[in-house]
Amino acid sequence: MSIRVQTEDFDVGAEINRLRQQRLDIGAVAAFVGQVRDLNQGDAVAGMTLEHYPGMTEKSLESIVQQARARWDIMDALVIHRIGHLKPLDQIVLVAVAGAHRGEAFHACEFIMDYLKTPFWKKEQTPHGERWVDARSSDDDARARWHEA
Amino acid sequence: MIRLLYFARLREALGSVGEELAPQAGLTVEALMQQLAQRGGVWAEEFGSGKSLRAAVNQTLAPVTTEIHDGDEVAFFPPVTGG
């Protein structure tokens, strides 16, 4: 399990290769890459600054990955989250999960992504100036579905 | 002493990244918020009722009933929006 919070960009190919080559019984890697869009809530976004709570960020990411590992039979997981100033098309986040089969890897990857939103805050630069982005209720909906069944 | 931390929009509104305080015995997150609100002005605005703030004690999200002890790290921040 590897958790990294960093300002630097990351190389998805190199990260996935490192993850998948650790064990001979890994049969599947599911990965998600999030990147900055140039539009949010109707406004052009020139860039954004991502602030976090050092210490708590790593602690909560580790807890999310532990929950995924307890729930699905996966072999390893990697989370890289960037902070600081980012512009459209910049990569923000990588979640990659290795397992024996695709089902567990897909589910665990999506679960980790749904719970990942702690504790980061986004500030966008738009033509109307800078603004803090409010929390979205759709994120709560995404998390709630994992409590069903 | 307890270490207080403020983040994101709250940090900018208060003009402070944090501070140190001597906690009273039996202090809870809720009581601490009331204490901060009593400073008036922007503090009353941010910590008075109505604003949705989250609290973490020792880097774990904490309900307002959580007790705060000497040496704790207490953080206040808006709901998170990362990812």
C-alpha cells in the first residue's frame, strides 16, 4: 500500500508498472486518473489551488485504502494526490488497485475514489476572480451507495 | 495547551492559520466553538450558528460533543471539496 501527497506530477505508466510487477499472482490492475477541467459551474477555470491538512490527509487516505482492502480481496493499492497550483489538463489524482481478477480491482478502485475527498479544499481561478468550491451533495450520494447491500 | 488549526476559506476569513490555547477542564468542540465565537466580529460570524464547519481532533473528524484534552490538535475547516 502506498499513499503519496505531492506537488509534483506523476507518470501513470511508471506507477502502474511498479504496482503490477510486484507479484506473479496479480492478474488485474484497475486505475483511475483525475485531471483538472477548464469549466466548473458554468465558469471558465484558468487554474486552481488545492489545499490540504498535512498529516490528516495521509491518515485518512490510509484508512480509506485499509477499508477497501478489508472489503475486497485485493493485493495492493496506490494513491497519489497532488496539491498546490494546478491548471486545466494537469493530473490531480491517481488511484490504482492490483488484484487477481478485474471485479475486485474495479470495485476497490471506485470505492477509494468515492471516499477520497477528505480533507482537500479547492480554490478556483475564474474570470470573476478566485472562489472556494463548495462541497457537492452528489459526492455524498456516491458514497452512500456503498452502504447498501 | 491545545493547538488550533484553521484551513481554506475559514483560514482566509479569520486571517489566521492557527494558534495555541489553554483548555479548560471538560472542554468540548462545541464549547470551544462558542468560546471562539465570543471574540466577536468575523469570529462570531464563522463560529456562531449557521455556518457549516467541520472539526477534527488529533487529525480525525470529530463530532461537536468530542472532549478536548491538553496536548490535542484541533482543526476547523469547511466541508471538503478535493478529488
